Amino acid sequence: MAAGAASGGSATTDTYASARNLLLLPSWVILGIFVLAPVIMMLIYSFLTKEFRGGVIWQFSLAAYDQFFFDRGLFGDEPAKIEWTYINIFWRSTWQAGAATILSLLIGFPTAYFIATREESVRPIWVFLITIPYWVNLLIRTVSMKFLLRDEGPLNDFLMSTGLIDSPIHIINTNFAVQLGLFYSYLPFMVLPIYAAVERYNFSMSEAAADLYASKWVTLRRIVLPAIKPGVIAGCILVFVPSLGSFLAPDLLGGAKNFMIGSLIEEQFKGNAGNWPFGAAASMVLLSMVLIILMIFARQQSKADKAEG
Amino acid sequence: MKNLLKTSAAALALTVAANAAAAEGKLVVYHWFEYMPAELLEKFTAETGIEVTMDTYDSNEAMLASLKAGALGTYDVAVPGDYMVSIMAGEGMLDTIGDGELANKGNIAPEWADPAFDPGRASSIPYQWGSTSFAVNTAAYSGEINDTSILFDPPAELSGKINMLDSQGEVMALASLHLGIPQCSTDRDLLKGLNAMLQDAKGHWASFNSDTAKEVMVSGDVDVGMIYDGFAAKARAEKETLKYAFPAQGYVVWMDNVVLLKDAPNRENAIKFMDFLLEPENIAAVSNYARYAPGVTGAADHLDPELATLPEANPTPGSGAGVFIEVCDEQTQAVYDQIWTNVKK
Amino acid sequence: MAAVNDNIKSYTGFKAITILCLVVLYAPLVIVTIYSFNASKSITNWEGLSLYWYYDIFAGPESAKWKEAAWNSFTIAIVAATMATSIATLAATAMVRGGKFKLRTASFGLISLPLMVPEIVLAVATLIFFNSIGFTRGYFSILVAHTAFCIPFAYLPIQARMQGIEDSFEQAAMDLYANKRQAFTKILLPLMMPGIISGFLLAFIVSLDDFIITNFVKGAGVETLPTAIFGSVKQGLKPNIMAISTLLLGVSVVMVTISYFVSKKDNTQ
């Protein structure tokens, strides 16, 4: 037990085993009725026939999944080939969300760590400093970010006036702008869980490591990081998953030139296409993809737990 | 007295706003964002005592999706564009306005009294109409702008400086005009040509922004932008080198219409609202606010003088004809959807 | 723990990164704040200092709409975040302190489900579902929907925190004849507080920010701040919207300051 906790792995115990059904009941009920039931309905929709211009006809059909995975040409009558269009869209989104997550981790981890090592009385102030900007609506933040970054915007003006650059840096409508937007959208989701974990970390372990002549960076990697892993994982999930389906940052900062998963799905429900079963099917593919990623996380986690015994 | 009315109306709005159920003296409008001056709604309430609840949407298709998902029966009127009126009629979402129900029906301008998208104005009245083409920053390009090649096969200096509307219908319609082919073609070679042309054109485009179509032009992010005429007029007010084009190949014309929705909870009040909007003075107030044209006889007398002479509202000599977006059948539409996906994949 | 010397805790560069992080977070908002005092209607031109837009949101033609939207947004965010955090705390206790059980993975999947489904899908699905069970759209439907999708945002920080707490404290308490309830409320809950606060804050900002789902489930006439501003913001920032944002920032800063002094007072007593 002590070893498990000291290494910071999940200290799963059974203190409340007898009450666990009661403890889980509220989340089962609320999520079961208001999230799971609608999602199951979408799963059913993905196997129905599309009604022209939105809606479904209650008739079993695999057309939505067929459209996702097979390319039958512009007129739908050529022999089926693998359809790369949607796979590419998924790959692009995954890549963007991954890059945004890494960016958030690189900035968010030191920030969370720094905050958690302040005097106890000022820590809440730092935490609030991180969340205050999020009282302003995401759309407003993204639009003002766009205003700031544009070729003739304040950032470029400032950099040019200082003589650091000669011509404006072109950021708007690039992949980097999208990543920056995603990073900006979800940063507290990275910082807060890591903060909550580091705050709990027992620094005497770092001291012990230092006594054994471990360098500080080795200590960080070998001692601190494993100890706060649950917080880091939680942060990465909270940034990566919403980024995957988001379309505000890609549309506004990336110029909407290419579909991301989020905008592809949105288009099926409120765009010209109006193909609900296909939108539902794409969502189900996304859902299974995320589930698989989370399961891999969970499995590694429990493996690590076992190894630490 | 008017102030008292206003205050009590506001207080009433606060107390009952949470409950949108049908009641005496209420009207629930499903409308575009920022498309009706608040003062006009207040005037309607002051004249009729009917309290208006407004809900908004940002595209014809978003409204259709919401109504299809079950919101039909909670709204009295909506304001779909031309092609969406025929789609909604086909879906059975519209109620018929009986003969003589609308006292002001005669005010509808003759050219808008029997449009193809709603023969005989069975369920709708005109709201605003205008055109969609594109504007060019003449400081960046001094050549001929009244040509759809500016968008689809641009000169080198404009390549990469073009914003398109993120709207399948309008892009496809202009692209068809550019190639001189019908909008709902079933000819395979023409469709393949359209697909290929758009694939080439895409390389020249910087972004797809609809809501910020004006902003990206004013800020200088792009030098060419697909845009609506009223929006272009507002853009020119902020940056005078922007010029709206009337291409020789033609351009898109649209009309938004107030429709009576099926199962409207306050049908009588909806009719009153439509009558109110058919008063020349009232609909002119919308035009003065939105910078588009009314479709009501006599409204011209109440318009801002400058609206009549707006370059964006008056096609230049030699321009092609304005065309409405056509509604394709399911099979044809599937091909156009595929072409659009190819553009954005 | 207090004895650990600060040198071991601190890493070169972390402070600089924190400051960079704050600069990135606040820079766009500085723009918003400055331009909210602009006399001009356009964001591209500066035409002198003015409080006109503040007057406009409090006394202009749309003031009633703003007040109602702000009231709805805040009450929904506070209630939904509180409920989501409570539900998440109970669930985390069962998941981390409930031993191994069959439905553990399934429960985790269910709790993370709102994260995994794209918002637009959840929005359309919820709307269709609410309609099919005859649930009237309005304030209450927003509240329920927000509570549901805020749960994972509250849950993950709480779980991460709890996994770092050894159960020896609770065991010790129970050895001293505290019952489970007492061990939970007196020992575990206080230790979990930073996680719970983090979770609550995330749930709060997620609810305050939500547009897509709210827009679908709200019903006509009920507005929250995001739905009230969305249309006009998409076409570019308007000064009255920037004034509202600045006010929101102001309120949050005031609340943080008050809570700081309150907690300081608590500590000194």
C-alpha cells in the first residue's frame, strides 16, 4: 500500500466498497438518462436510412458506414475502393489535437508545478488567475485571438516596431494558428488536474533523491512525474478529447479550408448535406476511436499499478 | 405613455420569458441573428400589445435541422431564404395563409407576388432581398473585376488572397455560372468538369468564412471575398477601396421571406406580425437597418436616400442576370454534396 | 513537508513559462478591455475614450436581454457545477476507494462519455430525446443537460487527486472508531479539496461557456450569455459585447479578491 501511494500510482483501495453502488447511482442515473440514452439513439440512427435534407427513415441501412469507408466515385456506381477522404480528416484532426495537447502540456505542466509550489495561502490566487480569462466566452476569446494575430494586427505591429522582424509573421489560417487556438481553448483543463496532483506530492521524496545525488531534472523525470501521472493523464484527456471534436478554433483561426471531424459532423446535421445517419456514423467512429485511446490509457495504468503492487 | 408601455413590457418580458408556452398576446419568432432592429419589435408590441419572443439561427440549414429535430410547433414564424421556402413547403412545415387573412397582402410588390419558390405567396411574405457575388479590393487589383474568374481562376496577384463563403449552395451556384452550366445538372461530364474546376480553384483560396466575410476584407486578410451586397456596402463604408462585382457570367439573387409555420401556437398573432411587416414604413426600417431591399410597394419612400443609389444594389451595365439557387432532387444533390466534400476534404 | 528546502522544489524556467502562459491567456483580453472603452462602433478604428457601451448594456434597448441572459448563465453555471461536482465526488470515491468491481471500466466509460461525443451530436441527440420523452425545453432542460456534460470535467481532477491520497489516514481514523461517513467527511473530503475546487472551477467555466448544446435545448426565449451574444460576435466583435466581457472579467476579479480575503481571515482566526 505505502509503496503504491508513494509512487503516486492509483491508490485503489476498497474502503467504500460496500457503499459503491450508492455512490455511483447519481452519476449512473443522470448520465444514463441524459447522455447515454441520446447516444444510443444516435447509434441506432447511424444504422437507419437517411431522409433527404435531414431526419431519418426507420429502415435498417449500412449506407452511412459504407459512405465512410468505401469510395464509389462521384456518382456512386464505380467499384468500391477504400475511401481515404474521411480517414484523412480524422488523421488531420487527431494530429492537430495531439499537437495542441503537447503544446498545452509543455506550457501547462511547468505552470501547474510552479503554482503548486507557491505558498499555500497564495495558491488559490494563482489558480484563479488561470481560470479568470475563461469567464469570457470561448468565441470572444477566439475572435480576439484572431484580431491579435492577424498580419496587420497588434502582435505583428509590436514585433515590427521593436525591429525584431521586418515583415509580418503570417499566422492566421495556418495549422499553428489552429493549435494555438485549441491550446488557448483548453489550457485550464491541463493545468488544474496537474496542479491538484502536484499539490499533493510529497517533496521529501525529491529531497531524498537529491540526497542520493540525482540531478534535479532526473528527479523530475523519475520521481515527480511518475508520482503525479494521474493528474497529467487527466489533463491530457481533458485537452485532447474536446480538441478532437472542436470546430470553433479550426474555423475561425484555420480558415475552415479543410474539414475537421467536428465541422464534418456539424455539416451533416446543420449544413447543406443534411445526412443525419452519416453524421451519426462519423460520431460513432470518433467515439470508438476515443474509447480505444482511453482503454489503452486505462490498461497501461492498471498494468503499472500491478507492477508496483 | 409610450415609456410606461415600454417599461411594463420589459418587466413582463422578464417575468414570463422563462415560459415560452402559447398564451394570449404572444408571438414566437425564429429569426436570423441581427436582422431586425430592436426598435421595430418594440413598435410592434406597442401597437398590438403582443409580446414577441425571438430565437435566432445562423443558417437556413441550421433552422431546418432544429425544426426537424422537434422544434416545429414551438415557433410561429421563421425567415427562410428562397430555396429553403420551397424545401420547407415540400417537407410540410408551412401553414397556408387563407384568402383575405392578410389585410396588407396587396402591398407585396408585383414582381415578388408570385415567386417560383412559393407560388401565389401561399405561406410567405417578402422580407428582404439582395444578391451574392464578391467584392475586390481595388487598391490591390486594378484589372476588370466583373468576371467570376476573379474567384475561380484568379490572376496571380490575387491567388491566396481570396475568402469564400462557407456555404455550399452559394459557392456551387456561382461556380455553375462561371462554367455556364445548369445548377442541378445530371450530365456526368459537366459535373466532372465542375468538380475538377473547383479542385483547381481551391488552391487559390485562403479561407472559408461566412460570418466574418466583411471583417476579413476590411482587415486586409484577403483582397477578394465572396459576400452579400448589404454586407459589401457596410464593408465599403469602412474601407472605400472595396468594390462589389456584378460578373458578366451572372450572380446569385436571394430573398428571405417570413413564413407561417405549421402548428404555430399563436397563429393569429403571426398573421398580425406579417401584416405589420407589409406596412411600407416598417419593412423600410428593416432595410435601413440591414442595407438590403424590401419587396413591398411604397417602401421606397421610407428608405434612406443613399440606399437607392448604393452601387451594391444597382447592377452595372453588362452584368449577367441574377439567378436564384435551385433546389435539386435527392439523387442530383448527392453528387453536389460529394463535390463539396471534395472541395473541403 | 514544510522543511523541504525551496531549492529542490523549484526549476529554472518554470516561472518564465508561467508568466508566458499568463501573457498568452490575458493578451487577447487586454484588447477586449481596451476596445470596450472605444467611442467608435468599429473595432478597427479608435475614436477616443467613452463609457457609452457600458451605458448601452445597462440602459440601452437590449439591456433587459443582457440582464436576463447573465442571470440565467450564472445561476445555471453555479447550480450545474455544484451538482456535477457532488455527483463526481461520490463517483470518484466509489471508483478509487470502492475496490475492484465488474462495472468499474463501464462506469469510467459512462462518466467520460460526454467528453467523447462531439457536442453537436449530443445537442441534436438530446433535443430529439427530450422531444420524444416530452420534456419541455426551457431553463430546466438547460440545467439538466449542463449538469450531465459537466460531470467528467469535475470528475477527472477529483479522481486524479484522490489517487494521490494514501488511505492510511482514513484507516487510522477508523481504527480510532470513526465510522466510514466520518472518515469520509472529516478526513478524505478535506484532503480532496484542491481536486474538488479544481473540478468545480472546470465545470463552472464549461457550463458558462457552452453554446452548442444550450442553443439546441434552451427553447425559444430563454437565453444564456453565449446564446445571446453568439450571432453578433461571429460577425466580428462589437463594443457592447466587449463591455459585457470586461464586466465579466471585473466580476471574476472582485470575487477572487473577496474569496482571498475571506480565506485569509479564516486562516488567522
